[in-house]
Amino acid sequence: MFKFSMITGFFSGLVLGCFLWMMEKLMNVKVYTLLMNVDFLPFFEGRVFPPILEWIFHLLIAWIIAFFYLVLLKPKYKIRKSLLACLLSFIAAMSYFPLTVLAKKETPAVDNATAVIFWFSGHAIYGLVLYRFGKRNIHHH
């Protein structure tokens, strides 16, 4: 299952990151910057990381979410795959508010409706990819 969570987390995280990167570049709303930001964590404060390391941090979170998703899909939990994917992606999307408040670098304001729409749309897409890859991986497990 670890291998499947890595694959599922990688692709769902990749799609989310690419979507938010495109929105930031096209619409000049710093949602990708927010996604990659870790400057509020004590150890990372004041440090600048290369983009590849920021991606690794992001994918690590995506892998963890995918792992929990796949664990909770086990038959003993009797949870619908689509509902679980929606719930996990919604919880991840809700991170917009604390991440925005905690960020030290420039990120969108908490009440920036455009950024919130992009962020939640990206996480809805993330949930869809999580569901599709998770569904595929469960059948091969």
C-alpha cells in the first residue's frame, strides 16, 4: 500500500501544484506561493529553499494524505471512496485560512475571494485525482 500511496500522492499533488502555479502565473494571485510556503515553521523561518525542495515538502503532505485515504478505504471502515476523497480534499483546502494568517512572505489575504476560489478549486481537482488514482490503485492492490 505504501507504493500505491506514493503514486497516488505524487500525481494528486502534482496536479494541484501545477493548477495553482498556472493560476498564479495567469492571474497574478499568489496561491502557488502559498502552497509552497513553509516560512511559518520555526526551523524554516527566514530560510530560502530551492523550488525542488519546496516541491518535496508539498509532495510529502500529498503522500501522507494519500496514505490515509488508502488506509481508510479498507473494507473494514465501509467508507465511500468519493465521500472520503471529498472530505480529505476539503480539509486540505481549509488550510488556506491558517496558512495565509501564518505566512511571513506575501501571500493572498484571508478574504481574497479570487484566491479562495482558486485554492478550493485546486483542492477539488486534487480530490478528484486522489479518488481516480486511489480507485485504480485499490483494484490493483
